[in-house]
Amino acid sequence: MSFLRRNRAAVTLLAAAALCLALGIWRGETETVFRKAVNICMECIGLG
């Protein structure tokens, strides 16, 4: 329990990040993010 008291802010931010990730997956945004990442990589390599 002392770990949670000492690191309350870190645990809160970690929980908020996990919630945002779960919400994004639930809304189906993973495909959009993946598509944008592929396009950026293709532009940097010079294939697109």
C-alpha cells in the first residue's frame, strides 16, 4: 500500500492512459492510426 501512496500521481496517469487506449480500441481507431503510420513510413523511406 505504501507504493500506491508514494506514487499516486504515476498510478493515476497510468490508469488514465490505459483507459484512453481501451477507449480508442473500442471505437475502432486502431486501423486509422495504423494506416497513418504506414503512410508516414512510406513517405520517409521514399516509396510513396
